[in-house]
Amino acid sequence: MRRLTGLMMAAICLAPMLHAEKSFWDNPAAHLGQPRPSDTPQIFAPGLLADPGTFVMDRIAFSPDGKELYYQQSDAWYTVKHVKIKFFKYDGHKWNGPNVLNQHFGITTLSISLGSLHKNTERYRFIC
């Protein structure tokens, strides 16, 4: 009986691993098809994110499943006048974007609960 109980417990614990779905993060298309992060710093997606005459500000934020990327671009650090929050979305076959989500906001980050995208203006904090 002990042996049977032990085998049943092992089967219960190992069963999810047998049917585990492969994570999108392991897909070559993850990270916008760019090299996977490593211990060696490298520029992420050079020439892909920012329009000519602009730069990517602060940080980027991937959705938990890795199929959406949010970031902001601007032409100056001292104002949000030309800041745009932009995004890419993976449709199962390719990345689509960049698309403009909003203008005159900055500092994108996903909430800890992953249920909202936070962004700032010069005076107010907004939550989508």
C-alpha cells in the first residue's frame, strides 16, 4: 500500500511537467526576435524602436506572456510635449508595430498585478 501511495504521489507531482506548454519566452520570436538577454550588455533592438531624431526613454515593459512590448520615445528629456507611448504586439506569426498607444505620457511600467499599464505626465499619474 505504501508503495502504491508513493507511486501515485510521484505521478501527481510529475504529470504537469509531461503536459507543460512551451513558454513563448523560449520561442526565437520572443524579445522582438532579438538576441536573448545575457550577462553581456548589448543594445536592444537598435534602429527598431525609435523614429529618426528621437530616442527610447527610461524603460520598456513586456507583458507577462511576452507577446506585447510597451515603451516611450521622445526628442527631449525635459518635456513630455513630444513623448509617445508605443507598442509592438505578436500575433502568433510576426510582431506588429510600432504603434502609438498614447502621446504626451511617459515612464511606462506594468503594475505588480500585471493588470494595468502605468504612465506619467508632468503633473498627474494615469492608469490604463
